[in-house]
Amino acid sequence: MNGFRLPRPIFAPSGGGAASLGPPSAPVWLPLALSDIAGVAAIAAQLHPSLPERAAVLAEKAALFPEGCRKLLADGVMCGYALAHPWRTAVLPALDAFLDGLPAAADCLFIHDVAVLPQARGQGAAASFLLHADAVAMQHNLPVHALIAAYGTVRLWRRFGFAPLEGEQHVVELAAYGPQAVYMSRAVANGPAAG
Ligand SMILES: CC(C)(COP(=O)(O)OP(=O)(O)OC[C@H]1O[C@@H](n2cnc3c(N)ncnc32)[C@H](O)[C@@H]1OP(=O)(O)O)[C@@H](O)C(=O)NCCC(=O)NCCS
């Protein structure tokens, strides 16, 4: 199976009544198929109501760069997703807009979104996806991860080694991602040196 499991089970075993069913299986990141996009859009609508994106825009990312796109499954049910694609450092993709292809001279893996439903959080899903992102970036000779930290998630991403990009602040483009948005980047673990 082309997926990897998180370090701990997502839900504690029930301790009695459902013993015959056994403990729920740990959540796992798996490749995202185009047929999964309705599930992605549903989770996005739930977690990002103020930053709506069309399902077709989300689907384009999975079609253009499937290796950067994953779904999080727990007991066969989608409980999260992550979308990433090669891009240019310090260039902010417009929200809810088609990429219309990937840049020939990509120099970063842009993490468009990591979204996990509340009941599946606290299990290291984002950290686990970043391990996958590191591997993908290395395969594609991309030295840097970039993302836009929305909803005050700067502290969360700092813990994973991301830092706000020095220099130009991209105020206009960032505003579309909400008032707290910050563009951040991080060197790919064990990746090629940034140019
Ligand atoms: C971001 C997200 C994927 C992380 O899920 P996760 O990998 O399960 O992460 P956890 O819930 O285990 O959180 C990891 C740590 O970051 C902290 N954290 C989580 N969200 C945070 C936030 N918005 N701001 C600051 N810290 C945050 C947690 O408290 C936790 O700290 P702890 O280990 O001290 O308890 C999940 O919170 C989510 O889907 N949020 C909504 C969508 C979103 O904001 N995505 C990011 C857009 S840039």
C-alpha cells in the first residue's frame, strides 16, 4: 500500500462494548484520487468556510501533481486531506483560482492546505504529511517548502521549522487568505540546498 500510518491510533479503544470489533485502525495518509474530490470539498467547506474554493480548483491540483496530494483515512472514512504542488518561492497562488499548469522552473513545494477534521487531530497528521512532503520535494529536487499560514497557525508551522519569508510582505495577495495570513517557508529536510 502506498501510504503511511500515523504513530498512534486515532481513537482510544472503547474498553468494553465494542471489543469484538477490535480497536479502530490508525489513520493513514493515502494517495488522493479524483473521485475523492467531493470528500475533499466537503471537508474544506467545513474547515474553511471563510476561504471557499471550488471543487474543480481543488481537483486540478490533484490532477496536476498527484504525488503531492493525499487523503487521511480512519477506518475507511476520509477525515482529512493535504494538497501540495511545485511552485515558485515568494509567488502566492491566488485562492480559488486554477494553476493552469505547473511552473517549469519550480523551486519550492507549495503546501496549499493540510486539513484534518477535529476528531482526527492530535495524532500528528500534519507532521506525518510533512515527512511525505519532504520525500516528494527531494524526488523533484525542490529545496524548500512554502505555505500560507492562515487562521493564526503561524505558531503551529513554526514548530515544524517554518519561518516567515524575509523581505517583501505580499500584502495584497495575502489578504485573500484572511487577515492573519503569513507566507512561510522551510528548507526541505535532507533536501538540496536552496539556490
Ligand atoms: C492544522 C491541522 C491540520 C493540524 O492538525 P494535527 O496535525 O492533528 O495537529 P495537532 O492537532 O496534533 O496540533 C499539533 C500542535 O499544534 C497546535 N495547534 C493546532 N492548531 C493550531 C493553531 N491554529 N495555532 C497554534 N497551534 C495550533 C496544537 O495545540 C498542538 O500542540 P500540542 O502538541 O502542544 O498539543 C489541523 O489543526 C487543522 O486541520 N486545522 C484546520 C485547518 C487549518 O488551519 N489548516 C492549516 C491551514 S494553513
